Amino acid sequence: MRKIDTRRFVRATRSTPREINRQILLNLVREHQPISRADLARRMAIGRGMVTALVDELLDEESIYEGATVDAPRGRKPKMLYVRTRDRLVVGVDVRFSRTYLMLGDFGGTPVATESFDTLVEPTALVEALVTRIRRLLREHGAVGRCEGIGLVVPGMVDQRTGRVLNSPQLGWRDVDVRDAIAAGTGLPVFIENAPIACALAHMWLGQHGVEPTSDFAYVTVSDGVGVGVVVNGQVVRGQGNTAGEFGHIPIALDGPTCLCGSQGCLEAYTSNLATLKRYLGRDLSPAQTRDLLRSSGLTVNDVLARARAGEARAGAALDETAHFLGVGLATVINALNPAQIIVGGELTAAWDRIAPIVHAEVAKRALTLAASATPIIPEAAGVSPRLRGATALVTAPVFAAPQVA
């Protein structure tokens, strides 16, 4: 599934499918809405007649709609075109180490309703809870029959061919299938993906205000775990066995703390939310102990961030140390991948004004070239739930993706 670059595209000709032009036009509407037919013709460098035919197809299938008529300097007043999003609904599910989040939203990622519950790590129990809650969510919001699919984000490696979770250290899963069971229980198509790739897809397809889009970037998630979604030439890099981007499990110290994956000294063991909490508490806990403690105490990484902002020395020291290791990790990503930009998502970005100088200093110290050290590092926008937006993108992205051409 590849994104169409609307700044550099090749139109279809007689020897290539018309579907290409149709998808280019749909993406131009999505990125530049509201937009007129005349503006589409100029951007695509094709005749008004061809644009009209393509627009009529998209209007007939209700992928786009016409809005208000606007004034024009001369000639007929154009009707502006928009992508249809608000009445096309998606359920997003974000499964995490301690809690699972659900969102009913539209095709643009705008939430309609959200809820959460303690994560049930036994797969059958989790499936039953999700099916019950999704059915109720759709029923309570009049969305039965209007939902076009479920996007399921999990902390682990996913085989896209089978939908199976190959390995999820945070959940203790290996070769587990929850996708098909949720689909059977809800009667809806389910699209499953690991968290960092889902976040990268959200950045590709739903965008971020004020950030220049690029077809080559790395999305680094720092949450209960740490991972990287790698995008090259508008396409996610998965690797031969669907395990590309697992930078969180690259060791940065061979005798470091034990990671949820069972190894020692992984980047995740130093940088994740769980690592920050353990550092703040001054305790090295097993996964089960950590989950129990978080549930009993209610302590979250957001609490640590707030205490650091209020001037608590212990919270500030824990946060600063996490920032140091995050800089080490980002330098590793830069040296290995040389992306055009890095997007960082997760709760830690709420304290970006504090941690950014530490992160950038570490990157500058470790990057191999001056150009690499200047790689833009952009925090996800405040108030955004990138994993739930990623879950939405799993359902919406295929609608806008470039068609497969033999």
C-alpha cells in the first residue's frame, strides 16, 4: 500500500489504468479541499472534460461531495469539492501494556466517542471484551450499519499476510490471532497493525498541521514500549519477516536492565514510559509487578511529567535521564536510516520543551555527519492520540492508496 505523492505524480496514459488518475484526483481533493474542478485540472495538467468525468465517478460512489458555490474572478461560480469523511465511521482500538483504548471516529480521525479499560492479556478474554464494547459503542451512537471497519493497533510484530501477532513482549503473546475472532464477533472487517507502523500511517494519511509532508521519514513511538515505523518513498518498510523497525529492542548496554522481551539493556528498557516510571519509583520491577503497581497506585507517566513541571527534583531527574536515552536512540535511527525527518509520538512529547535540548544535544554528539545531526525531529502535536489515529488510518488508507499496476 503506497501513498501517492501529489506534488510529483505521473498521470495515466492509454497504456496505463485510468484508476491511477482517479486516485490522484481523490488525493488532491483530500489534501487541498475545498478545491474546484478548474484547480484540479490545473494541478493535473489535464482537460476539464477528463476532470469532470473523474469527479462524476467519485461523486456517484460518494467518495467526495460538492459544497457551497464560491465567487470567481470570471466565468461560472465553481462548486467546491470535499472528501466525504464525517459520516464514514471507523472504530479504532489501541491495545497497550496496562490499558486498552477504543475510539469511534470518522474517516478524518475526528473522535465521536472514546473509552478505555484495563487490558486483559489473555487473548480470548480480550477479544470477548472488545467485541462486547464495540457492539455497545456502535449501538449507543447509532453507528450500526454505518461503520466501515475496525483498526486494531497492538504492541508487537504483526504478519500482514495472516494478521497474526508474531511476538508481543508487552502482552506475552507469540503467534496469536485476535483479528479474525474480532471480525467474526462484530461482523466488520478488522485491520491489524503494530503501533509504530500505525502511527506512521496516520502521519502519512491524516497528516499533522504545520508539518511539511514527506515520503521518507521515521515515526518513533515512545509509550509503554518503543518502536519505529519506517517510511521510504511513500511506503512502509516491513522487512522480510514483518519485524523491521524494532529499534526498541536494540541493546545499548549488554548488562542493562531486563526488557519486556527478555533481553538486557534494550533501548526500550531505558526509554519507555515504564522505564521512566521505574526510574521515578527507584525500583526494578518485573512486567507483572509493574502492571499490578500501576493499577493499584494509578500512577502514570503523565503524573511524572506534571511533577517535573511543578519542580519536583526526583521527577525532573527521571525525565531528564529518559531524554538522554531517547537522544541515543534517535541518533541510532538517524545513523541507520538517514530519514528526511523524525516524528516522535507518545506521552513524553507533552514535556518536549524541557527534554528537546537534551535530546538534540545527544543526537548532535552521536550523529555521523553535520547533515545527519540537523535531521528535523518533530514532536507529535499536543492532544493528539497517534495510536488511535493510526487505527483509523488502517481502515481509511486503502481508500486513498495508489492502485496496484501489473
